[in-house]
Amino acid sequence: MKPPKELVIECPVCEEETDHQILGGRVEGKKRIVLRSSVRCCECGHVHSVEIVEERPIDVPIIISWMGKSTRTKIGLLPSDEIRVNDEIFVNEDRTIVTSLESSGVRKRAAKASDITNIWAKKFDKVWVKISLEFHGKVYSKKILAIPEEEFEIGELFDLEGSTAAVTSIKVEGRTIKKGSAMAKDIVRLYARGVRK
Ligand SMILES: [Zn+2]
């Protein structure tokens, strides 16, 4: 592995972080990236030697579920990164939330990346909001896709399969909201009344 050409590090003369030109040296290490090199400060020209140690990222297997399908892929993490259930992590462009972790055959709530054998996550770009819709005296079970932060407010009108419905109450974890609003990701069930077709 070739060393990079430039580095931003502290210059002992300038007493601040400056661009440095790398004059040689080498990069080694399997688990860690170790760079030993002479460097020249681009600001004052001072030459000094550095030893920079960085962790090398590792690929951790991750299974992402999204709308009933699972995709197996890998995520690059630093060995010391701690991952927890409910952490939001980006995998490629996808926003996901960690649902479970496995470390040496045991399910865990939290683990260091170097100890993780598998991560389970679900895509978090959109969430299903379960709806009980009352229309002409009958109750229908419906669901809609919403972005996690989308707010639903009591009394608000929204589109539901081409009809218009009004939010009457919202059940969230542990309570029911009769006034105010809740975010889609927190909604256990939304109660609505059909207004018109
Ligand atoms: Zn300098």
C-alpha cells in the first residue's frame, strides 16, 4: 500500500494543523494502518517525522430487510465502533435501523464491530402507518407509507387510497393522543374517519 501524498497534521513550528507533504516512508499493518514517514510542513517548510496509527476498517455482514425482502451485504466499520440495537446506520445510501446483532452465535443488544458476526437491520426510509378507518359506520384496516418524521395531527385531512380521511386519534407507545400530533415512526395505530370518496 502506497502512502498518501499529503496529510493534515500538527506542525510543531506552526503549532497548528497544516498540510504536510509526505517525503517517503511506508504504510504497513493488517489490523491497523501504520504510517511512518518524514513530512514537510507546507506552511513553514519544517521537516519532521511522524508515526500515524489508524484502525483499518473491517467488513461486517449485514442483512437489511425492506418490505418483506432481505438483502445481504456488508458495511465497513472500524473495529472499535460500538453498534447497538436501534442505532441508525447508513448502508450505501440507505438509512437503516439496527434490529438485532449476533456475536459468536449469541444475540446481543450491543457489541463492538470486531466482535459482530452479523447485523440485522431494516430500511428506515419509510415506515408503515397502520390505520383504522371508520367510514359510514364500518371500520376498515388500512396502512400507508410515510417518512419516519412525517407528522400526523388530530383533525388533519390526508389522502387514503384516493379518499380523504380525518385523523381522530393516534395511539403511540403507552398512550392515545386526542390532541396534537405524532411522528409516523412513533405511531402504533392511527384512527381516522372517512370524509369523502
Ligand atoms: Zn509548519
